Amino acid sequence: MPALVHYILSRLCIGFALGALSAVAVLQLEPPAFGASPGPLEALLVIYGIGSAFAFGYLATALGWENMEV
């Protein structure tokens, strides 16, 4: 697998995992924040939505910090 593809996929997977864990924590702690008692489909859609946003944010941050000199 080319290095760039591996880099992008690994950053997307790490970001999605962080977002999904955050979404699960929010759904466990504050379920009324997303409506009254979300069903399994609604919960999965919230997890996917937050996870995908985190994934692209993590990838964009990693790409932005890659070329910065400290």
C-alpha cells in the first residue's frame, strides 16, 4: 500500500474511533440532548455523524501540522 494511502486511512480511522467514542459517551451521559430516548438507528446515525466529522478534522489537522516547522 502506498505511504500516502496508508497515512490517510490510518488518520481517518483514528479520528473516527475518537469521534465514535465521544458520541457514545455523550449519548450515555446526556441522551435528552439528542431527543427523547433515541432508538438504535438514531443512535448509530449520531455516532456516524460525529465520528465522520472527527475523522475529517483529525485528518485535516494531521495534514496541516505535517509541514509546520517548530
